Amino acid sequence: MSCAIWEERVALFAGGDLGTAEAAAVERHLSACAACSALAADLRLELDGLRAAHAEPLAAERYAAVRGRVLAELANPPRRRVVWAWAWAAALAVAAAAVLVVVMRKPAAIPPPEPPRLVAIVPKVERPAPPERGSNRSLRSRKRIGWQAEAPAPLGKVGQTLSSVNQQVDPVLSRAVEDSPVRMVQLATADPNVVIYWLFEEKGEER
Amino acid sequence: MKTLALAAVEAGGEPEGRDSALEAARAGDRTAFDLLMRRHERLVLRTAHRLAGNLEDAQDASQEVFLRLYRNLAKLDTGNLAAWLYRVTVNVCHDAQRRRPATVPMEDALELAAAGGDPQQCAGEAERRALLLRSLRMLSEKERTALVLRDLEGLSTAEVAGALGSSVGTVRSQVSKARLKVRDFVERYSRRRL
């Protein structure tokens, strides 16, 4: 059994692939290790055998056959290749035409969506009293009640943008809204099926 | 030890830096291209034979190599034609083998070798030669290529690395593993026969 850590170096040594210093180190090891020395001898034997097995020259006809086939193909490219070349060219032409049609029929650029329009600001008029301790109502259901307004009371004009509403709303009403802890803002979008409800509750922080 | 430069001199006798046949072939001279093939056909067919393991596949590979040579004449660096041919031969053989894997697992290779053993050959050199030829089949593609170029074609480790686009360290590792596997294969086969 040879030494595993030396095997690779012995294999390189057998083929003359080591530098002087490395080869000297392997030689020292081989002189002390019979197993690795046997491995080196085997490796040299197999290498010599491999070279001998592959040394047999190939017949001249083999070379001539290759040359003949190459020159024949250069003189007359196989039809198969020509057909494939035409097939590729046709496929590319079809693909290019398809791309052209798609580009030509491309619709005009989609306009950017309109900004949401303010429809109403509904203050909460009455906030329900907090549930008694031990009530089985969930926090979520309590919050939902808190957000419900008694009646929608549009404050801004339909079509106003959100950024301009503070300046447009009546100052008295605006103050009333500000006093309410829960408010709802209804915003309309360009899509009539999409309406944005913005519910928020002020915590009494100073502005 | 033969080097690529020596291979080039053996191939044509003319310094590759001033290769008139190559220049003429570039200009479209088919006779010059035929001469170019004659110069390098041994390198190409022999290497392909060693990599592919049979002459029919090796001839197909050689044909493809020379067709690629013709198509790339204008782009070739004349100083490295032998290295280019080795690289393309290896690539063509690898492509062919990927379409039809030729690597045989060690156990299968031993079975094949045992099955192919003729009673008359058992103790003879012919059997040993056949065994060694078969041993290349159970190496991985990269190990076989490194072994063929280094030990059978006689290129230096650096030249093998250059032809394969690899590092010297990688080639050394592949060569040493390949040698150990060949030796292991022969040893196991010999043990089985006893």
C-alpha cells in the first residue's frame, strides 16, 4: 500500500513532471518506502506500455481519406447545409416581419393615470364609548364601529385634488373636521370601479 | 520531450511565422490548403484517434477540424497553429463524445476487458496492449485529454495547459490522476485474471 499523500507526486515523478527540488524529495521518499517505490515502477511501466500501444502508425490511406473528404466538401458544400442556411434565412425573415408588424401596431403611449380626486371628507360625529371590560367584542369590530360615519358630509368639491383641499374647505367646517378624532376621506380615481377610502384618526398631537 | 515548436518544424520544416502555404491558403489556393493539411494531418488524426478510441470517429473529427481550419484561416495566428489544431481537435472530439458518451465506468471497463480476452492472448503482450488502450476509456474526458496530450503527444504541461485553456496546476492534477487510474485499472484487471 503506497502512501496516499505521496501518490500524486509519485505519479508526476514517474512522468518527469516535477522540478528538481520536488523530484529530489520524491526520490528520498522512494528510497525509504517500498510501497511507493513499487508504485513508481508500476506507473513507469504503464506509461511505457501506453506509449507503445499508441505508437503504431496509422495507414496512409486514412490520412488521404480525410484530405479527400475535406477537399470534396470544400468543392461541393453538402446540400443539407445550403438548405439549412436557407431555412435559417427564411425563419429570420419571418421573425423580422413579425417584429415589424408588432411595432407598427403598437398603440399610442398610455397616458399617465389622473391623480385621485377628492370626493368627500366625512368627520366622525359620534364616537362610541369604549366597551366594558369583559366584553367579547374584538378590537377589530370596535375599530370598525369607530370609523363609521353617521352620514356622508362632503366638504370639498368633487374633482378637487387632495393637495388643494385644505385651502378650498370652509374654515369653519375645516375646524369642525379637525376637532373630530376619526375622519374619512373619499377619493375617486380615473377608474369608476376604484374608489379610495382613507380612514384615519388623530391622536391629539399638536400641529 | 517534443514541444509544439518541434512539432511545427517536423510538420512543415518552415518557420510558422512565415508560412507561405498558410498565406496562399488564405488567398483561396486549395492546393496550398491541401499542403497545409498534409503538414498537420498526423497531429490531428493521431490525436483524434487517441481521444476518440476508434479510427472512424477520428476521421470524422479530423475532417471537421480541417473544415474549421479552412473557415478560420483569415483569423488564425500563424505562430500558434499547432496549439490551435490541438485545441480544436480536442473540442471536436469532446463534442462528438458528448453526443455519444465513450467513458466507461471502471467496473464495466473491467468486464469489457475480461470479455474481450482471447485465451491465446491471455498471457501475451497483445492482451496488455489492448488493456492499456481500453484503460483510456474509463478516464474522464478531461483526464483522458490531459494524459493523451502530455504522455502520448509529448507536449509539456504548460503547452497542454495552453492548448486546453487551463492552468498548469490543473493539468498536473489531471495527469497524475489519470496515470494513477490507468495503473489501478491494470492492477485490478490483473488481480481479477489470477
